[in-house]
Amino acid sequence: MKIKEGFVLREVMGNNVIIAVGAASRDFRGMVQLNESAAKIWSYIGKGYSKEQIVDAMLEQYNAERELIETDVQKSIDMFLENGLIEI
């Protein structure tokens, strides 16, 4: 899993958003706003983490059950895929 070329995470007025830059901005207009945990998941994808590695990293940061974190990680990955921001 990796971030498609041309998509970056930026902070805009205190909000985490993914925007398209360069050639990607011709096809993708607008931005995707992320909450704190989705922004962390995005950064882990950018570092080349697998889904399982992301879940493990999130477990270290949040006091939540593994099943809940797995669900949240999968929802974020699905949203990134649906918007064409990452590729498997």
C-alpha cells in the first residue's frame, strides 16, 4: 500500500487535509479533511507500513481495543482507496 504520487497532507487553519499537487491536481479538485487518527494512518502509509503495522502503531498510541482500531484503520484505508489517494 502506498500513497499515489501528487497527494500530500497539509495543515490548513488547524485542520489536516489531503490535497493534490502537480499533475494530480488536474484530475482531483478539492481536498479531503482528516481527523487526527486518519492523519496518523496516512503518515504511516507514507512510511510504507502494512495494515497490520499501522494497527500495531495505533495500539501503542491509543488506549483502545485492537478490534476497534482495526475497524478504524480499515475505514480510513477504504476511504483513501475510494478517493483514489492510495494504491495497494
